[in-house]
Amino acid sequence: MAAALLVAGGLEASQTKPAASPVVRQVDHIMIRSANPPELYAFFTETMRLPVAWPLTSPREGVLTGGVGVGNVNLETIQIPGQTEQQPRFLGFALEPPALDESLRQLTRRGLSTGRRREIAGSRADGSKGVLWTNVTLQEFSDSDDPAHGMVHIFLSEYSPAYVDVGQRRERLRQQLAASGGGALGVVDVKEVVVGVRDLDMARSLWQRLLEPAPSSGPNSWRVGDGPAIRLVPAPQDGMQALVIRVASLDRAKAFLRDNRLLGAETEGQATIDPSKIGGLDLRLVNR
């Protein structure tokens, strides 16, 4: 009997899968590709009064980018060399890896493919030149390795510590947002990123494979670290659709939007910023 128990115990142990190391720590920033970044950047910094993550600048030739903090994630409005689309688009988002090399090894083990490593070099705060960050496209989740032309772009992004301390920047922006009372709308953070997919079953399987062991936060939705959740919805084409932003008081936010002729559709427990005033983007507000 003892021998049988030992054998059974050994079989059970051999059949227990080791805990998966996470590929992703959280969503780091959300990209909005635009032919006119200054206009959107002004809306976020002046109208919504969100804190500046990085000023509107050209870190490399042909690129114009500016970022704001939204509590638990940054929003980037960006113009990329070679883009032809004029309308602002939620292009996708950068996922922060715990460590890029280990995350790439994990992706290979999970049967997920990546594009080439893109090391972005430029000037650092101390005046030195070097790599600022490294991006790697997740191919099963993107339609192009080139963010100028693709319609959906999901990628890993690792910053050089010589360029920025991501944790310190995130905490600084969180404190600035709280100190301002969440800006004009009373923003708390981003609750979720809504991603449209043509094949929900296949997409659910792929995202689960990527995000494991992140816990589910509902049907087709995952809580990813301290950042926003990722939620999949059926759609005619793949692509990021909307941001759901939590505010301290939905009534207060709606009053501001109404007074400034920015209020869009209203439903029970939710309101939108009028898409026609922000290039067609879908920004949904809910109570915290």
C-alpha cells in the first residue's frame, strides 16, 4: 500500500504543471496614432487637465509624441513617419514585461511568435546617447510589425533604466492626478481596454496563453497587474475599440462635459465624451 501511495503521489506530482512565469506585468501605455498629435495632446492636458507623462516632442526624426498619465496607465498621442491615415485611431498598446529576455523565452514556450527587436536610440536626460527603449511586436495580436501602417499593434516595451524609471514615473503621475482631484473630469484610472476581435473563441485562447497567470475579471476579460484590464468583444474587424475610464463622480464628469459641449451618449451608469470632438475616439466614463 505504501508503495502504491508513493507511486500515486509521484504521478500526481508529475502531472502538476509548474506555475507559469508572467510574460506581462501590466499595460504600460496606449497608443493613439494621429495626423495631428498637438490637438489631442492639448485636449488631454488642457481640457481634461491630465498630468504630463512626457511633453510633446520628437525623440527621433519624423516622430511626434506626447504622453499623459491616467492613474494606472499612460496615453500616448503619436505621429509616425509614413503613416497615411488621417483620423485618430486607438492603434494598440505596449505591455510592460517583468524582464524582456525572459518574457521572450516564455513566449517561445507558449508557441507565440514575435517580430524583430526594435531598439530606439536617442538622447537621455543626462545628455548621453543610447538605447531609450526596446519594442517587440506580438505577431498573433498585431496585423503589422510597422505601427505606421497597421490597424492594430500590440507589443512588449522595455525602457532602459538609464532613460526612465518606470515605477517612479508611474507613481509621480498617480500622485499628480490625485492632487488635482483627477483633473476636470475627476479621473481615477482606466478600468479596461476594450479590444474588438473577429473570432472570439480563437482570440480568447490566444490572450489567455499570453496573459497567464493573470486572473480573469469576467467573461473574456483579464486583470493585468496594476494596470487596466483587457476585455475582448466581438467585432467585424480586429482592433482596439475603446477605453473605459473610472471617475470619482459620474455626475460631476457629465456636468463638466455638458457645460463644455463635450457630452456624448449617456446610458445607465456610463457616459461618453462626444467622439466628434476628439476625432472619433471612444472614451467611456463610469463611476469608480
